[in-house]
Amino acid sequence: ADAANNWAPGAQKIDATSIAKPFREEIRTQIQKLKEVGIEAPLLVGLLANSDPAAKKYAEWTGRACKADGIRYELREIDDAIDVENAL
């Protein structure tokens, strides 16, 4: 065994992408069915309430994942984390 796995003997790395794949395919299928009857895709609104570059990057990746699955995504940057209702 390599040194990286000494902390968890017998541990196995799991590929999250392969686990998520059937769920993402189902989402795409359901969104396509909505569009076929004239209903817009769902909208996910992300709220960014700080200037942390890592948080912004995470929000951007979330947007890319949504777009890939047909979900509309909107990132709203707010100044006051307490005043979430006005951002919506």
C-alpha cells in the first residue's frame, strides 16, 4: 500500500462523477419534458455574500454544472448576508 492510504487501510476511492451520472441524466430528461410542454427549466439562484475568491469560484462551478444539465442559474452578489430576502 502506498503511504497516502496508511491512514485508512482498506479505504477505496469512489468516483463521484459515476455515481452522479444517472441522476444528472434523469434531471436532463425531466427538464427536456418540461420544455416540450412550454415550461421553462428550473432556476437556481446562488447568493454570494462575501468576497472570498474560493466561494466565488465554487459559485461559478455550480453555474457551469447547472447549465450542463439544463438548469437556469443566476448568481447574485449581496452586500448584507442578513438581508437575503431583498436579494431574491
